[in-house]
Amino acid sequence: MSLPIYKLSIAGLIITLAGCAASQPRWYKEGVSREQTRTAYAECRYEIGMSDQSKADGQEMLRYCMERQDFRLRR
């Protein structure tokens, strides 16, 4: 294998692995579009923002709010 092709192969592998490592969990609900999921998430964040909570409590409330609407966190 020539040196430029080898370097490109290594670079491609690094980019691929970095993409896999950076994937974040997402909220998911069968039959619901990404836009509808974003809307539900925004509504939950708005509700939580109206309360006086610590960041940790806010994260727990966000999880509860989304799960209450039958969303599940998927990796």
C-alpha cells in the first residue's frame, strides 16, 4: 500500500471511531418524528425552567417528564 493511501486509510478509521465514540443518547418513541420529539423535549425543558431546581434535579425532572410521555432514552 502506498504511503498516501495508508495515511488516508488511517485518517478514515480515526474519523469513523470518533463518530462512534461521540454518539449521544437520544429520546425515542415509536411512531414519533424527530420534530415531535424535539417539541416534547422543549416543552419539558420549559416546564422545568419555570421551577426553581438545581441542575441535577432539573435533569431528573426532564427524564421523568419525557418518560411520562412514553419516550425512552436510547443509545
